[in-house]
Amino acid sequence: MYTKEELDDGCEPVDADECTEMNRAAELGYTVEAISTLFEFEKKTVQQHLHDDCKHY
């Protein structure tokens, strides 16, 4: 379940586990484009979570 803020922030909702997995993939050298394709999220959603603009960290 997602908070109202997560649904209203303009990006696709991402749960904490997906956010953590995206950050680990980035640490392993995956590009934003590759992560976007792998997790089936828009690039702006991935960028938001990789640049600590989310509420998970």
C-alpha cells in the first residue's frame, strides 16, 4: 500500500523494497536506462529514487 504523498508526487509509486533494489543496481553500475527497463518504471521515477528524493531513506 502506498501513502497519499507517494501517489500524489507525480512519479509512479515505488515500494521500499523496489527502491532498495534500484539503489543496489545503481551501485553495481547499472545505468538509469537499464534500471528503468529492468523495473519497468519511467526514467524520472528511477532518478527520483536514486537521488534520494524519495521517502524511503
